[in-house]
Amino acid sequence: MMYLEKIDSLNIAETKYKCSLCKDIGYILQNGNATECYCRLKLYQKALPERHRKATFDSLDYSNLDKVLGLKEAINYFKKTPLSKLQKGVYLQGEVGRGKTLIACAIFNNYLGQGTLKFVVVDDLIRKIKEAFNKDTEFNIEIYMKADLLILDDLGAERTTEFVEGEIYNIINYRYNNKLPTIITSNINWNDLESNYPMNGKRISSRISEMAGSFNLNGIDYRRKK
């Protein structure tokens, strides 16, 4: 009885969760099936540039994109193909301000709730890998290599070294071998990747040419237009 009185007298605070819906598990039950909670989807979206975080296919400016041969058909392919059936991605190339990242983010948002999505600026990814290496700490690069959908933004803008080339090749090669869809944006024509990456460029460009359709976005600089 004494122990019960002591327990009753304790001021035990209720557990507080960041997400009351899933209680921080990341998954909720819907129709008897475990699906990713909205908090988890929001976390995926947080990786997107804030300017494009709400991008959808409906928000794209097709007045210019319709001129890019095959791009409209590619977008329709993403619209109708579930992530579980998706095996190819796209390589969006063009000068700055052509809407490459915007399209990539629209594709990303189209697949929210269908699997593990990762968006990363290549230069930021390389910096994180280097920092972990220099500090002798672990960096889980597999979350990018094994993601159900990966967007590599601004490939080729990073400072190229043998180490950088090796890391990029490892990511591309793993996803190529495992038929994981990858969306890539770059200012570099994929035919020029070989010269941009002198040690692994031929292997990188060869794999990208098989795993992603290439589209050259020319025309209006949307940033200057605004």
C-alpha cells in the first residue's frame, strides 16, 4: 500500500510527441495497411528548395516546355506510372534558370507517399561526405544510394577530384545496377560528362544514358522573366 501511495504521488508527465498522428513512428494504419505518415512526407519535402517545395506538374509553364522534344511525354509517363513500376529517370540539362530543378521537384512531389524519396544538391552531398571523412565520423550514403527515388540536383557544379568522381560513380553505378529511378539536373550536356569527369566520366555518362532520358531545356530564363 505504501508503494502504491508513493506511485500515486509521483508527477508523471504525459509523453509528448512531435507528431500526435503517428506518435513519432513515421507510419500510420490506413485501411489495414501501414503507410508513411504525413510528418515523414513533410520531412522528405523539407530537403527541397523552399521556392519549389510545392511544385506540381500543374504549376509548370508548358508554353516553353512543350518545345522540348519528348519532355511532355516523359512528364505524362511520370504522372501515370507508380513509383513501384518506375525504372527510368530523366537527365535535365540546360543553362541556369531553365526550370530544371522545378521539374525535378514536381516529379518528387508526384511520388510523395509511394516510397523513400531523397533530394540532394550534389555539391552539398559531397561536402557532407568529406566532412564525415575528415572528422572520422560515419555518413550513411546508402540512404541516397538505395532510395526508391533519388534526385541529384546540379550535377557537375561541384569541384571535381578523384575522390568526388569516385563517390558520384558509386551512387550512379549502384542505382544503375539495381534499376532505381534517378532524376538528374545539370548545366552540362550528358555527352560532355566524360570530359568533366576525366577518370570516371565515360562510365558515368554511359550509365546515365541508359538509366535516364536526356532533355535539353533551352529558351527563356525564367528567373530573368520574373
